[in-house]
Amino acid sequence: MADDILAQFEQPGGRPQQAQKTAEGGKPEYVAFDTQDKLVTLDIERATAPWRCPLLRYYLDISYSPRFYSGFTLFFTYMSVRVHGRNLKPVVDAFRFTKCTAIREYHPELFAGPPPEGVPVTYTFTGSVEGEHMSGNVELGEFGSARWTAERRSSAAAA
């Protein structure tokens, strides 16, 4: 039945058609997020770590900077999810209008070629805190990885 739109869900691992577009080399094209109506869960698809699938009834809020749209934080009753990337306005808007059903981390070994300019891309930051200092690595997809460091500003310097 080619006209049966629910057939994709009858087989284990079936995914909506838009997420299965492939490019040369057989790898799927990168799509940073998916949307739909009547949401129940959010798929957090990480490139090199286990995926998460929190129920959206535990979703509380989103924090973002409308100046750059280079990151946002999702707050749930039991966890927060920090997303870094570029061109994230469409992703933020999908959360603001309760339409986002999946967010996807980019990794060049999983997806065909780098996304075109202007397309949302997510990055992965990992690190540790020691006293007033933080440091770690950021995975930048096709651009490789880099080290980052940060230091807490004193309350007098922040004012």
C-alpha cells in the first residue's frame, strides 16, 4: 500500500519519510530538528552518546539569546538540555510554538556533507569544573574539535 501514510510506523525502526533523505554515499542528509503537531515526547538524538526521549509534559521553559541564536537551554522538571550550534532560530521557534519533536546532533561520519550555510547545526560541549575554572572540548562536526576554557567572574566584575 503505497498510499498508507501509517505504513512507515508498522515496521520496527520506521521513521517519517522526511528524515530518510539520502545524499551521495548513502548517508542521510543532516536535518537539525523535526516538527509535528500533538507532541508527546522529544527525541534528543546525540551523535556519540545515548539518545534521550523525555516526555514533554515535564518540559518547563526554554532560555535563549535572540541576538545570536547560537545556543539554547531546555528546562524539564528533572533535567536541563543545553544545545550549542549556529543558525538555531528555527529550532528555538519550533520549541516556542510547541512543534519540535526531535533535535539532532551533527557528526560528519553520520551525515552526508556539511549542512549548507544558514541551516541550523548543533555542537557538543563537554567539560569539567574545578573551583572557579572550567575547561573541556567542543565537537564542531565537520570542523573537528577544539579545547575551551572559562573562569568565573567575581560578583564585582559582573556588575
